Amino acid sequence: MHPTHLGCMISSPLLTGGDIPVPVRQITADTINTILNLFNKVAQSKQQGHVTLLGEPFTVTITTVDRNGLPTKRQLKGGARRKLAPIRHKVHDQCLIKIRNDEDSYCLFYALQATMVATTRTWPRWKFYDYLHSRLGQRGQLQQETLKLMKQTNVPMDLDAYDADTFVPRVVDYWNNLQQQHRFAVFIFGSSGQYKPLYKYVNNTYDTPLLLYYNDSHFDGVQKQGGLFGRKYCLECEVPYLRASKHNKSCKARCMLCGRAGPSFPCAASANFFKKCTTCNKSFKNNDCFQQHIRSNFCNRSKKCKDCGVIWDVPNNTQQGRKGHVCGERFCQLCNNYHTDRGCYIKTLQPKEQKDYRIVAFDLETMQHLPVDQQRPEQRNHEPNFVSAKVACPTCIDNGKWKSDTSGCAICGCHRTIAFCQRRFTDTQIDKQVVVDNPLEAFVDWLINDLPIKYDSYVYSHFGGRFDMVITFRELFRRGFNPDMLRRGNKMYEMRVRKQKGSNPNIVFRDSFNLMPSALAALVPQFGLDVEEKPFFPHLANCPSNYGRQIFPTPDDYIANGMMPEKRRQFDQCFCNGLPQDSRKNLVDVCLVHEGHQRLGTIRINT
């Protein structure tokens, strides 16, 4: 043996991190030095841990490979008994000629013989069925013809498996030399579903392809060429296609005059026939080709230019404002446009017509007085008790109507601002108050059922990907919706509720923090917003027992210990201990301020 590649494995009980491998690589003058350098690296790294391999036992396992002795082609050996396992990919079961060789390993030759008979002999289906299953008058006929074929091609009878690369050329050459009516070629496809055949034996003059199917060391025949992938298949291009008239123009097995494709095409010229079609300007030397191009209406689909002689496709040359063929221009795959043989350029993008939509900015305020369960009293549930929302569309933003209190817009709906709450309030102006026990449920119902279905809704919340959108998803899921999510880990970037005809519009939830990566309070100086500064809010004092009461919140109710140093300094300056606060008014004001900050910021971004 003369190895061409070498690898090794260094093993020792002192190597606590496991064995050290040297991957198999081609043997060169530096191979030995590379292995010695690896020993030095191991010794240096182990010295830091006071571990050394010097004087200690270790094992080096050498692996060598002689690549010159490996086969250059994949061998497809058949001979196994056919297993009745289901076909797992696109091959249709009805298209296979199933070979049953329970007593021998000749499935390759049975498949070749049966496929040749099915292709060349014009038998009725019942007769071929009897031939394949050895019934009635065809009993034993397939086996006898196959054994005769194997003897005439000098195939040994005692092998456990037969390699297609060795024996298929013998059979095909024997058939092609025996007669001149058919010129055979063989294509073998595998069970992996790939379009390219695993093996093929062809010459340039073949007109009768024989297709075999190879799965689990067993060969079957293929009765219908188009049944392999559920569509017509081109053996020349090795790809499936829908219609021959739309197949690749550069295919060598396609007739540009009549549009047909296959081993028998392009159409051969006939003696004493010549006719020019006045409609498509093509010249025909075959009557069948001429009649086919009329019957299939290919005459109106494909034409020949009188000036340059190029055959051009009518549908492709009459799209996107193009009025037909222009001499010297060809379709370019790089810039997706027609131009002459010059350097192509990127075509100017045409702005798409923007569909009408609306922007909804919302904010949730939640209670945290109820524990998750009795075993974990320190963990609290977030239960929304106030939701504020404001609606605007691009038209209202452009004409300034979004600032008005009421809407009256067909896109925005009846109300510009709306609040969903558990108690009615009077000190803050708003278009509509929806007083319910579950504000979040009413808010989701408003998004789904009350807003005009014709237009899409883009719903923004600041830091919503971590909070507002997550809580809203729970309510959507309870209603039977399964939104599409764009997320990473626990952070949600987008949540989309797809439109259902007559039921709900497209609703897309997004986090406005991805547009404006700043805290809500920082948006006021960044965009120069003329709004009230974001107030401090006692979140832990937000509970039903404090509704309508003047309370004395403590710093703990504001979660002051969790504030950043600068924010805590501002809080200490603003906090006046002992000053009573109206909990209901505070709740309304802070929620509306939050919603107003993100709404104004989002509108500034969109304009």
C-alpha cells in the first residue's frame, strides 16, 4: 500500500480534555513537522497545569488512506429483494414498473428488459400486465427473455449484486447493434428526489430513453417519464418543466419552430417540403412540424424577426410596457431587463402604489397586586386595567387632521382617541371611553371588529416587544388567533394577524423602540415634542382598592430602588412625601402621556 493521506490520534490518561486528533490530510514534505508541532503545543499548554507527557505512556494511532485505490465513480449495485416500503418522495407509484425478483439478484436486467418492452412494443395494458406478472399466455416470458439477454451479453449469473456502471453499457450497446429502429439510452434516478440522474449512459443519436428507479439496492423500471416528478421532464437539461412551449430556448432537445421538446426533437427536415408561415415568418421543412405549430397556437406565441432572424417569444416581449421585439436586444438575467450587448445597469426602481393604512399607537398600564400562585407570592401577574389608543392615517397626518379630537375619516374610523378602562374619568379630554371589566379584551375586540376591515392596521407600542405585545398576544391566542411572529428569544419584533375575509383586517404589531431606540422621556427633546413631560407613576399602588381615593404613595410604590442613578436623582427632587395623589387621574394621565410620546415620535419618523 502506498498511502496518499495520513492522520493520527494522540491518546493519554493525562489528557483530561480528551484525545487530540490530527485530521486526515494529504501527505507532503511538511506533514511530519505539522504533527511534531502539535506535540510541542500540547506540551506547552500542559506545562501551565504542571502536567507533562515526557516519561509518561501515550498512544499515537495512525490512519492512512490510499486515495488512488478508491473508485472514481459511484457504484450502483442491485440484486437485493424488493422491499414493499412506501415511496417517500415525488415519484408516483403508478409510474413504476415494479420488479419482483424473490429468487435471484437480477433486478437490474429485469428492469431494463421490462422497460424496453413497455417503450417499444405497442401492447395493450392487460398484455403488458400479464408479461410483467408472468400470467396466462405470458407466463415466464419476462424471465426467459432476461436470462437470454444476460447470456448474450456475457453477464455472470452468480453475483450477489450487479453494478449499473459495468453492465448497463453492455446491454445498451447490444440492443443498439442488434437493430436500427431504436437507439437506446439509459437514465437511472434515485429515491432522494434530486432532478439529476444518478447514472446515465447515452450517445448523441439516441431516440428511445429507458428510465430506471434505484432505491435501497433495488432497480425498478419507469413507465411514464413525466411521472417521476409530477411534471414533464427534460433529459437534456435534467430539469422538469410545465409546458414544452415555455421550456428553455437553449435546450438542444427542443424545436424552436413548433415548440415541442424531447429526444426526437428538433424536427428533422423532410424531403420535398418547404413552407413559410406568413403569420410568424418561420420557414418549415417538415409538414408535421408546420401543422403542430398551428394546432398548438404556437404560431401566435413565437415569431421570427424579418430583419435579424431572431425567434422571439411574444408574451415575454410584451410585458411591462414593452411593445415587442427590438433587433439587437436580449433579455439580461443580471438586470432583469432587455438591452443590447453592453454592460448592464440596475434599472431605476419605480415606487409602488402605497395602499391606505392606519397607525395605532397604544399603551397598557397594568396592576401587579395579584400573585402568580400561592406557592410563589413574590411573583406577580400583570393585569391590564387601562389601555389608551390613538389612530391616524397618512392622509390625516399630511393634512393635519390627526391633531383634531374627532376623526370622521373612513380609514381611521369614528374616533381619534379612545380609552379602555375599569372606571369612568372626567378630568381628561378623550373621544370615547369604553368602561369594562377587562380593558385588554375590549381593546383587542376594537382592533378586530370595530376598525374598518378594508384597511391594514399598524399597531405600535414602545418597548412592546418585551411587554405590551406579549400581553396582547395572550388575548389574541385566547380568541383563537395564531399570529405570525418575528422574534429572537423572548423579544418580539413583529406580530402579524392575517386578514380573514369578512372578519378582521390585517393587524401588524410592531415595537416603536426599533424605530426610535430611546426611552419615552428622551423622545421629547430628541424630536422637540410639545407635550407634557413623562410623570412618575406609582405602579404598585395601581389596584382596584385605590380607585377614586387620594393616596400617599411611598418610593417603593414607584419601584424607586430599580431606577438608574440619574432617574433616581430626578425622582428624589420631584417626590414630595405626604402630598396626596388622585390614583384614577394619575393612571389616566400617565397612560395618555406614554401613548402621546410614542405616537408623536412615530408620526415624526413616518413624515
